[in-house]
Amino acid sequence: MKPQAPHCQSCQFKDSSLFKQCHIHELEELNESKCFNSYKKGQVIFHEGNRPLGIFCVYSGKVKVSRMGSDGKEQIIRLAKKGDTLGYRSLIDNTKYTASAIALDETEVCFIPAAEFNKLVDENVKVSTDLMKMLARALGDTQDKLIHLAMKPVRERLAEALLLLKSTYQEEGKTPFSISISREDLSSIVGTAKETVIRFLSEFKEDGIITTHGSEITILNPEKLVKISSMYD
Amino acid sequence: MKPQAPHCQSCQFKDSSLFKQCHIHELEELNESKCFNSYKKGQVIFHEGNRPLGIFCVYSGKVKVSRMGSDGKEQIIRLAKKGDTLGYRSLIDNTKYTASAIALDETEVCFIPAAEFNKLVDENVKVSTDLMKMLARALGDTQDKLIHLAMKPVRERLAEALLLLKSTYQEEGKTPFSISISREDLSSIVGTAKETVIRFLSEFKEDGIITTHGSEITILNPEKLVKISSMYD
DNA sequence: TTCAAAAACTGATAAAACTCATATTTTCCG
DNA sequence: CGGAAAATATGAGTTTTATCAGTTTTTGAA
């Protein structure tokens, strides 16, 4: 029933992923060494503290990358979607994973062993340049998150988080945008308590900005969210 | 009176900076194109919103990299010391500076034009590999900051900030560590209000962990700071 | 369909940190 | 050295957000 992984040469992300600059023979080699895997909602793709053995390419689904505090509180560092690369930072830095990657949906992922990845980066300058730009962009994004966490109140950060979910996961033309996400996960993106998230979501509902059905949130008025999120920019 | 910049070939950081893997002829070329500058305390080295024209190498002094909120609140993203590279993220990402670099002391900096930097990165794989690792490490550091900001209370973050200052700026053998830093800057590292910083510093003083003379803070008991900073790790 | 578990929601209270006001000390310029 | 400006320090009161306790709704499996 589950769709098999296509060959890298015919992968729908071959022209948009980190490997878009690869030659055909490189894609073939990639295809030989890669390993396809499925994860159910909640399953761990890689775990904080483990040594990276390669990198991951998301083929379908949604993934959260997050760290746990000792008090059980979770902070989501990044959201990944199909076509995204996971786990490259630790591999390059040659350190253990500092965060875990967990499937938010039924998710399919290709694993590329470190040896193959390193070979590719060494041999293809275009790939290594793209990788560098990816790192630079990720660094910029993380700095933005840091700034907003430090400077914006929860209401604005929540508005921003909803817009992030929309810009990350909205499919072409599917309007209005809807997503099923637990209040707990949402609070881990925003960096606050789940009750606080719920309260502000209720406020957004009263203002007609969103509606909810269970854990499903529908964004009716993204413009208002933009206005709220950038109140102090 | 001011010491002149030495040639890159005999720079004291030639074996520890980003350019440690350069050949002699590359260092010579670097030396030709570089431009040496001095900055007084408070002077801007590069400014948020401007386009990067190259990268900076700190030769002496201390630099803060920070962003301003519209309400005038500042968040310090990074502290740089002699031997460190500045402004590379924006250049690689080909975006405007998202933060400003400001001298915290009398500071000397070499500027390397983008063309020269890019040429070097293109031609010397070792340099580009090191640059990639630098980005990966910076990303890891920033993620750590994000997590701590989200999860740790101010008291712990302040202890951490003091340890960061110590690990960044303590000179070989100079014990106990002292640094002159405004409470305002310290609060911009921690991500809190300056009064809050002052209150916890007073507490640390009462506990004999630090002493202060004006804006000079001396760390008497770093071990206690470690204990405080990792209370919930 | 039903029921139990999980998740969403609501309210009350407490804690952490911010703001504002003001006193005191330090800095540094003339 | 003197004095004004800046920075540090402290106190009181307020705001924001967290925590805890409980209710209602949703979900998913028997």
C-alpha cells in the first residue's frame, strides 16, 4: 500500500533539494547508497545525543526538530517539510545530535550515509557551495528566532508561528490554510506554556482570524496575523 | 602611537584564524587586498541593513554583534574577540546585514573585500571546508542560545553570560577574570532588563561569587556560576 | 456506538520579570 | 579638582506569563 521510494534520478525533489546540482551519475550513486524509511506520527528519526551516521532527506510528511529540557519542556528549533534536508549540521560539525527529529505526520525519509555525503560534498563544489548557503540561511533563521523570542511577547510570537506553519506547509492553492497541530507542539514552537497558547488562540478566534475544530487550526485572515506579529518591528 | 597592522604572513592569527590553511602566496594576496582600521569604543564596524562588501577579521579588542528592536531594546547575538571573523554569514547568504557590529573597546579590524574572499573560498577547498565548519558551529551555538533563552530563568542565563564573557575574553593566566561591561550590554546578552541584571548581580555579590567596582565585574567563583547556570540541565 | 483516554479549554492564583521612580555612585570633561 | 552627566543601584507597583486544578470536548479503539 505504501508507495516505494522512487530512484533519486526521478525523485520529485531532484531539482530543488540540496542535490539539485548533482550530475546524473552522482544521483545514481546516491540512489545506490540511500536507504528509504517510513515513520509514523511521533516516531523518532534521530535522537538528541546520538552520533550522526549520515543525513536525512524528507520525501513526504512533516518533521519537528526539537530539544528537551530536563524538566520535560520541549523547544522546537525547526520545522521540516518534504524536500528538506535534516541532520547535516551535526554531521558537518562532527558532534552528537543536539536535537531530535520527530515525525509530526506519517513521514517518509531517505537516509544518506556519511561516507557518501562527504564524498559528494568533496567532489562537487556546487553541492558544497549550496550546503554552505543552506547553513548560512539556517543560521540567519535561527538568529531571527532568537531575537523574536527575546523581544516579542507571546501573542506576537504565536501569530508568527502560525504564519510559519502556513508558509512551510501550505500546499499550492489550498486556501484557506489548515493544519492539525497539538497545542503542546505549538507552544514548543512559540516557547511558552500550552495554556497560554490556548488563551491567545481563543482571542484570535473571537477576532475571526482563525477557526478550530479539535486540533485543526484554519487561518482565515493571515493579513491580521502579519499585523499582529510585526507590531513592534 | 597606534601599532600598524602586520602583514598577513606574520599576523599572530595566521595559524588560528579562518585563513590558517592558506598558502603563503594566498596570504600575500590577502595582505595586498586587506584594509586595516581602528575603531573606538562604541563605533560601528558594520550596520544592520547595509550590504556586506567583504568580511572582517578582528585583530585586537572586543566586538558585540547585535540587533536593535524598534523599541530601542538591543539583543546581543554574539561576542567576538581578536582572531575572530565577522560578517561572513550575510556575505555567504547574499543578504543585507541583519545585525550590527560595534566595538566594545578600542578595536582593530582588517577588512577583506568580497571579491578576494570569494576567490579564496573558491580556490582553496580547505578554507571553504573550515568556513563550513565555522558556520555549523555558529549555528549550533545560536541554537543553544535559543534553547536557553526559552527554557532558563534570568538568574541562570546571567550566570551563563558571565561564564561566556570569561571563556571568550579571559587572557592566559589572568586570574581572577575581570571585565568592564555595562549592565545595559550585559542585559542585552542575557535578554532581559538592566534592572533585573543588576538585582541578580547584587545577589551574586552577596554570595561572594563576584565583586564589582563600577562597571568592572570580577568573577571570584566561576564554579558556583557553573552550578547556577546548569541548575536545570 | 460507546466509552475511556487524551487533548482542548477555562478559571484562579502565583511567580517571574518589567517598568517607573528615585537615590547613590562613578566617570570623565573642563 | 569640581561638578555635571552617566551609570549603577534599590524599591514599589504592575504586567505578563506560568502553574495548578478542574471541566468539557475530541478522538480512537473495542
